[in-house]
Amino acid sequence: MSMETCGLDARCAGCIRRSDEQMEAAVADDVPNHYGGGNDLAGAIADSLRRAGKDMDRLTTADLATVDEFHIRARKATLELAQSLNLDAASRVLDIGSGLGGPARTLAETFGCHVTGIDITQAFCDAATALSSWVGLSDRVDFRQGDATSLPFDDAVFDAAMTIHVAMNIAAKDRMYAEARRVLKPGSRFVVYDVLQGEGGDILYPVPWARDSSISHLASPDSMPALLSHAGFRILKVEDSTEEGQRWFEEMAGRLAKSAPAVTFQAFLGNDFPAMARNQVINLRERRIRTVSYVCEA
Ligand SMILES: C[S@@+](CC[C@H](N)C(=O)[O-])C[C@H]1O[C@@H](n2cnc3c(N)ncnc32)[C@H](O)[C@@H]1O
């Protein structure tokens, strides 16, 4: 990436601002490229499901569960978090960093609410839209491309929001949480479930959210309360699920070693996925990472 400067003053405010903007633009491309770039993910997932003998006209959300809940402890974690969101069929929910849309569909199917997903990776938004139509949930979810640090919504329009395993890719967490607070109605709930830097040392790469440190920005457990409260949230509950996450990952890695399900995260992470899974087991076991959730009130 070239960064032209005026050449007159190393502290020139215009040059510093331009280079910051160029850095952010480069990173904004790096994250979608990491997650599968411009590939036809829905097509690849459909092929895998057909090869495994699934009838595409009778697909259920359970058939997608091994690929569309892209976080540690998968659907179980989503349902636990959802209990804190006070949802009913009238709720309008925002999923920040919605990926392939599994968590959004889980909430829409379970509570009858409407969920809008926003994600920086266009290929994920396209796939999330296609997967939702396969399981008949298109009228209760919608997905659009956008950046969590600059949400394309008016103030105070959502009744609840969640973000699951997303902030690991975002350096400007203060902007991300301030934006979440802005679009939520006062008194509504926000749940954050993220991978944090543990006390066991630097993480081993590749991991599912990054092949190296350039797009990995883990917060520490100590920094999270201030980040959330400065954004205007009151923290109601904190839960560290590292131990359960470790067991879940060990079991998943063991199952994958024996026989792979119809479709896995390999559909978009490619041949690096087995190494990512092995590293995650070590990262969790050695407490190089921790998984922690925060239930907040706006
Ligand atoms: C590990 S995936 C989790 C997806 C989903 N939340 C889930 O649990 O299934 C991380 C997601 O965060 C998205 N993401 C990363 N940085 C983002 C940003 N600045 N704005 C919006 N989405 C972002 C990625 O594109 C990816 O879909």
C-alpha cells in the first residue's frame, strides 16, 4: 500500500489523516478477503448438502447448523444469549457481524421476531440471504453489507442487538459499541459474546478469524467493562465460558478427525480450517484466548 505524503512535515495533519484512512480501507478489504472474498458461498454450501443426500426443497435450519453458527458453542450459545434479550414476536433485532446468518435465523425461528443482520463481508450477506430462503425465513430476516463502526441506521430503532465473535476483527471497538448504543432504544438489551486475549500468551495462528495478526484485535477481559460503559451501556451480567468452549472445540475437532458432516466452515475457510481448529484447541486449553459474554442495558 503506498502512502504519499506532502514531504514537508512528518507531522502534517492532512497526511496523517490520509494515511489513517488508507490503513482503514486496506483493513476493510482484508477482513472480507479472509472470510472467502467474492466466492459463491451459497452455491458451494448447496453442492455440499446435495452431495450428502439432503433434499434442498425440505431443508431445515438443523441441516445448516454445522456451517451457519460460526462461533464457539454454536447454536447452544446463541440460544443462551437470546434468553437475555427480552424478545417477542414484535421485537426488531440487530445482529452486528451476522456472518452466514445462523444466529439471526435461530432468533427469528425461536421467537418469531425480525432480525436485521449487518456484515462487512458481501459474500456472507449474499449467502445469508440465500440460506434464509432455503429454510423459509426470508420474511423474518434481512442482511445488508456494512461496517459495525458506522452503522447505516437511524438512532434508537432497534429493540435489541447482539454481536457474536466479531470484535476480534475490529480495532475501533469504542466506535463499534458507541454505534450499537446509538441505534438501540433506551432501556433495551445488547449482548456481546467475544473471543478475548487470555493470560496464557500470544495466540497461535491461523485461527478462524485471522491467518495472522494483521486483522486480529483481541480485547482483554480487563478492558471490556470500560469499553462498554464508555459507550453508554450498563453491564448486567458477565459470563466466562472458556472451559465449556474448550470442551466444545475438543469434541468438534475429535468428530471432524473421524468423519466430517455434510458441510463445515471449510466451505469458506478452505484448507486452512483443520489447522485453525487444531490451534483453537491449544489457544483455549492454554488460555491464550477466553470466551466471555456481556449482557448490557442501553
Ligand atoms: C467469526 S464470524 C461470526 C459470524 C456470526 N456472528 C456468527 O456467529 O455466526 C465474524 C464476522 O464478523 C464480520 N465482521 C468483521 N469485521 C466487521 C466489521 N467491521 N463490520 C461488520 N462485520 C464485520 C465478518 O465478516 C464475519 O462475518
